[in-house]
Amino acid sequence: MNFYAFGPIAAVLDAAYAVLHNLTLFLTPLSAANAAALAIIVLTLALRLVLIPVGVSQARAQQQRQRLAPRLAELRRQHGSNPERLQRETMALYAAENASPLAGCLPLLVQAPILSIVYGLFVLGTINGHDNALLAGGLFGSPLGSSILSGWGAGTAPAVLLVGGVLLAVLLAAQLLSRRLMLAQAAASAAPAGPSSPGAAVRPVPGALSPAAQATMSGVLSWLPLISVVFAAFVPLAAAIYLTVSALWGVTERALLWRILRPATR
């Protein structure tokens, strides 16, 4: 079953095609053969501008976790021997502060359908019954519909591998910097466990991880964004462009919002 042939999805894909195709035509006098790639960059930046409130929400969620960390540590100290009580008190604290331990996941949920649309625009020969003119677009001689790995053994291999390699290097650098920021923010959010009575056992429960467990989880999860680098090697160059530009925007936004919002939580 073709996922993109489903009526509502085909209509959304067709609308996205019309926007991107018309923008490509508009930009053709400026960048000729690279117009489609430039159109992807412009639309990616426009989408990230629209998603700034989502980024702010994610940054506030991180700051909120930092602000609540000492109180969560105190709850663990007081009720660590009673998991059920600790769970109730933790959830009550989140409810009283209008917070959620899952806050900050929205950006990933928003990015997924956008990336699916970009992917579909550059793998389908026809969209909603008409030819896909976007497949004629390229970036410095590399077809936007080709992937980096598919360039092996093809006539355009040198161009695809060179352009794709640069994109992957930039994407990798952006994600490594984002990981560094994520770990720094997690370290700033970690609160000291506080004094506890000798022999007191604090057992971890769902929703109330110990500081050591939080640090371990943060370290593991911090590597997940690097999966996008592997993903970018297999998807069309158009999707790799979107991922790279979005990652550069994301790490810049994360750093700026952390700096801007941090004083408000002190």
C-alpha cells in the first residue's frame, strides 16, 4: 500500500508540491539549477520561524525541570522509602506547577510529518496524478532525488558523494554541538540530593529517577539526535538538506533560548 496515495495525505502532499514548485520557479532567476535546493532551505527556515513557539515551549520545559529539581530531590529524600507516596507527591508537584515530565517532546512530533512530506516530494515520480517536476532539481550537480549512498556506482557519484558528504559533516557538527548543549543543560538542571539520614534507602520509582539514573539516561538519550546523520545518508538529498538546515537552526535556537530564559528562573 502506497502511504502517499491515501486521499488526505495525497492532498497535503500536492499542496506542499505546489508551494515548493512555485517557490522554485520564483527563485530560478537567482540560482538557476540550484533553485529547488534553495527553495527547500527557504521553506525550512520559514517553518522553523513558525515553530519558534514550540522551541520556546521546549526551552521553558527544560528550565522548569531545573527549577523543580531541588523540590523533587527533597521529595525523594522524604518519601524514598515509600514508592507509592513518592509517586503521588511527584505527580502532585507537577500538577501544582502546571508542568509535565514529558514536556519538550513536541518538536520531535512536529518534525516527523514535515520530514515525511519532504521525503515523499523527492521519491515519487507522480504526485496526486501529475508528474513531479521537482525531481529535475539538483544541488551543485547532484539530483535532489538521489541519496548519498545511492551515488555509489552511478555516473553522478562524485558530485553526490561530495555534496552529500558536506551535508553530513555539517549535520554531524550541528548534532554534536546540540548534544554538548543538552548535556550542559542537564548538568545545570541536576540538583544535589541533599542530606539524608544514615542508612536511609532511596528506591527509584517511575517518574522519580535518582540523580545518578537521570545522568545516565541523559547521557544515553543525548546520542539519539545523531541517528539523523545516518538517516540523512539514505534519504534523498532534499531531505538531507532539510535535516541539516533544521539542525543548524535547532542548535542555535537552543543556545539562544537557554541564555535568554535562564535568568528568569533564578
